[in-house]
Amino acid sequence: MYALDRYENISSWKLKLVNKTAMRIGAGHAGLDPTEPDNSVIKQNGKPFIPGSSLKGVFRAHIEALFSEERHHCFVCGKRGFAPNKENRALFLRELDGEGFKLCPPCALFGNEFIQGRVYFSDFLLDRPASIAIRDGVGIDRATETAANQKKYDYEVVEPGAAFSGELLLINLNQAGEEYRALKLMVEWINLGIIRIGGSVSRGLGRFEATLEEEMPLGEAMKRV
Ligand SMILES: [Zn+2]
């Protein structure tokens, strides 16, 4: 039941994310443009965007916290020291569809070395031009958590009101199932401010309004093409 050798049911969520407070996903060393400084926000073709991997990471962390109890009983998470690897691969795959095999919702949704995830995140791209501002920051000494010599540094943020659109692809997820419901809950949590996206969230950055604009089975999507 966990193997994805059959795509029985694929649906697409078109999601829109509008930031209510400034947002910052730093380019850092992962920046695509080597001419951008380290304090810039991540951009694609000169425009800020939200990498699908960033959104997936945030969803995964919150869904893992939500199912912390279930993770104790999970074949992968619940067994200390059990991580699928070359040696135990055969055991893992043999037990995959066996009686009593239990995967927690985060494992079922996001997968591991041997199981494909069931949700894919596209990059979220701008719908309309966005403003970028430069903010003054104060360096924090992580050891003492005090401002380190009041050292100032500037960093880019995306101003509130930027609209990003992207897609989640849901594979073999039953709408009555807890994995599906957990994903829906994450959209609510974005709107409640429980989930914030990007960096400096403790300073109030990264609050978003999320709208699930369209949810359709892939069969419908194919008819439209
Ligand atoms: Zn698990």
C-alpha cells in the first residue's frame, strides 16, 4: 500500500501566498546568481521567489511536530537507529506491505530513501512585480545573545503584498486520510501565523496569507490541456 508503483489518484493544488509582513529567504551560498551579495533574497531571473524545497521543509517540520506521537510507532522513526540503508533495504521492502507495518504520516507524505514522497512542491513565483527593501540589522552574538558590538549589516527583504503562486502535486492521497488533512491544516496554519516562511521569523517576518485557489484531480487538468 505504500509503494507508488501505481498512480491511482493525483491531484493538484494551486496555492497563492501573499506576504503580510516582510519576507526573507536568503540567497546565501545557494544563490543562483553569483553576482548577488550574500545578504540578498533568493531570486530567479532577477525576481524573488519561494523555492519549493523551502516550503516543503517548513511543511515537513510542522507535520512531524503534529504527529510526534505517531512517529513513536513508525517503522522508520520509531526504531532508534533504524534508517533505511543498503544493508537493511531488503528487510525494509519486504515489510513494506506486510501486516503490522506502520509508517507515520510524515514518512508516508515525504518519503525516505526507499519510499517516494506523495507530495511535490513547485517553486512559487511572483504573480506581479514586488518591492525589495534594504533593512538595517544588528549583529547578534550567538553565544551571549547580545548585540555584538552593535555591528550593523544590511539585508534585503521582500516588502509585504508580494503574491507568489505555485502548485502542490498530491499522489495517491485519500481525501479522508490523515496525510491529506494534515496538508490542509498547514494551509490554515499559514493563515493563523503558526507557520511562517523564510528567515528572521522571530522578528516578525514571513507571515503569509495562503489561498487554495484550485484543487483538481489530474484527470480534469489533462482535459484542459
Ligand atoms: Zn515515520
